[in-house]
Amino acid sequence: MTRRALLLTLCVLAPLAACSQEKETPPPEVVRPVLSMVVTPTASRTLGFVGTVEPEFSANLAFRLLGRVVARDVEVGDLVTKGETLAALDPTALDLGVQAAKAELSNAEAQFANASASEERQRQLLESKNTSQAVYDAARQAMQAAQANVERARAALAKSQEQLGYARLFSDFDGVVTAVGAEVGQTVSPGQMIVTVARADVREAVVDIPDQLTDDLIAGTPFEVTLQSLPTIKAEAKLREIAPQAEGATRTRRVKLTLIDPPASFRLGSTVTATRVTAATPAIELPLSALLEAGGKTKVWVVDPQAMTVATHDVQVSGKASGSFTVAGGLEPGARVVTAGVHSLKEGQKVRIEGATP
């Protein structure tokens, strides 16, 4: 072989040898970052329920008479004081009724005066033997009847005056107007709601709690109530009332919590969250994203803290919630479990705990 041919052969074989060496060198193993959490059994659970701030005491105020509304002096949100006039009916017919009752009383009093004078004359004549006992008894009976008519006329006048007072609607306590049910010019019936007034000083949180979580609730059970618009503002509350039966469609019970010295920002109608911490059997809860279901088994990926590799562990699941599940067995406290991407891991794969130093 000539020198030139030898050089050409070497030039061809050199790249092939380099490629062979590259194929023999394995690629570096990829260390995958994972999200994880350390298993910690919980001995208590915090339950939160959304509700609203409502008055503990409120009243639907209405007229006792049929009539036409001629005035309504308040609107929703107005503060009112005890005895303040809120609305009024047209008093014309009631005024006429009072005048008629006064006239009837005057007539009855005149008749009584005449009958009383007649009885006095007959009594004197009877004493002087100038009239009979029967005539005197008739005069005395007429006087008693006239006296009864006076009492009846006085009662009728008092009733007419009382009904005239019903033409004006008053508040029985200090509060705030939360609803109105009639406008000026409208003819309303007796008992029809005109204004709803609520006491603003005594407030409560009203929440709906699932029926299965109310078994241990009794009057006085403590809750913590947080204002949703400003979560830093909180107030203590105690259970005042619980509905005797669950609502048919939602299977929840209406629970009323009396707020203890609530701040002014707990206005009527505000949305709040009522939380309660309850004791529970120690259990391990993990997010559903950590659960791997394969071959009819339930597993989780556990990180080996020494080798920084992952391996599957069979676990027993005792229950599932909307975003978590409860482990009944197969995990020890302190184990680190992968909580995301469980379907793309392999046995023995190297991992890096996200947020930790590599």
C-alpha cells in the first residue's frame, strides 16, 4: 500500500472511531425536580362554612287598618329610633269616625243628665207618698240605661281615637330599615308589610352546615367568624340555634351564631366564613394529585432521602374528598411523598426536591 493510500484510510477510520467512542459513553442521567410533602398525621381538622351577617332581631311592620298610604318617610338603609314615624295612612275617614264618636258621647251624656234628674224627682215624690214605687222604679231603670249608654259612647270614642293612631306606623326599637313593601298612593291591607326594621346592635352569622357534621353541635359551641372581604378582621361567635331538620334538597341545616362584640365592619349582609376546629382520629391526608392508581392498586411515590430516588409504595385509601384522600395504611409518618406528576416517574428515578438545595 502506498503512502498516499494509507493516509486516505486513516482519514476515513478516524471519524468512525470517534463515533464509536461517543456511542459507548452513556448520557448523563436526568435529575427531575418534583413537588413533595412530608407525611404528618393530623389530630384535628378545621371546618369552614360560608354565610352572611344578619340581625338577630327584626320586625315586619304593618298597618292594622285598610287604607291608602299618604307618606313613607324612610328608605332601605335609613337608621330609625324608637317611636319614630315611618309611614302614614290617609286619616280622613278615621277623623270623621272620632268626631261621630264624640257626638254620640255628648248625646249620651245629655240623656243621662235628663234621666238622672227625672230619677231624683221621682225619688222625692216617693218619699212624700205622691207617686208609686213602680213609677220610681221605671225612672231609676231609665237612668241606669242612660248611664250605660254613656259608658258605651266613651268606649266607642276611645276605640275611634285608637284607630286614628293606627294611621301612623312607628318603630318599636332603634334599628335600620332593611326592606320596604309599599309606596305612597298604594292602598294596603291590614297586616301587609310596609317596612322591615332590624336591630343593628345584635348581629349573628347565619351559615348552612352539612347534616353529617352537626351531630356534636350544641348551644354555645364556639366558632371563629372571618370577614371575607377583609380576612384579617375576625370575631368570636357562639352557636345560638340549629335547625331541627335538614333541608330536603341540600341536606344542610341552618345554623345561627351569635357574634360576640363584632367590629363595625361586620355590617348586615356581609359575607363571612365561620370556622370550627374539631378533634379527629390521627390520620394522613394527601392531595389527590399524589395518588397513583394502576393495576387495581393504589400507590404513592416515596422519595428516598439518602439516594434521592423515588419508589412506589402500596397504600390503603379510606376515603376521598373533593381535593384530597385519607391514607389508612402503607405510609409512615415522616415519609416524603411526591404530590405532582406521578404518572411520569419511573422506579429508581433520580429526583430533586423543588425548592431544596441540589
